Amino acid sequence: MNMTGLGGFWGIVLLALDIWALVSIIGSNSSTGKKVLWALLVFFLPLIGFLIWLVAGPRASK
């Protein structure tokens, strides 16, 4: 069992959601510094970082 207790199917789902968050962060209009901080949060804390980004993070511009 891994550290987060997420494996198999749920691990793949979390990976897909984190990739979506990172793409959205990179495509946002935020400053480079903010993008880096958000990306690091999502990268190092996948589940918690994604949930925080979902609530308060920058979104990609349309």
C-alpha cells in the first residue's frame, strides 16, 4: 500500500485530475510565481493540493 492509500483505479483518477489541474494552472492568467506555487502544491500534495486548487486556484483563460 502506498502513502496516501490510493492505488489502482483511484490512483489513475487522481493522476488525471492532477494533470488537468496542472494544465489549467499553466493556462491561467496568473503571474509566473503564483503558477509555480500552485503547481508545486498540486505536485507534492496530489489529493490535498487538487482539492485546494479546485476551491481557490487559478483557472485557465478561455
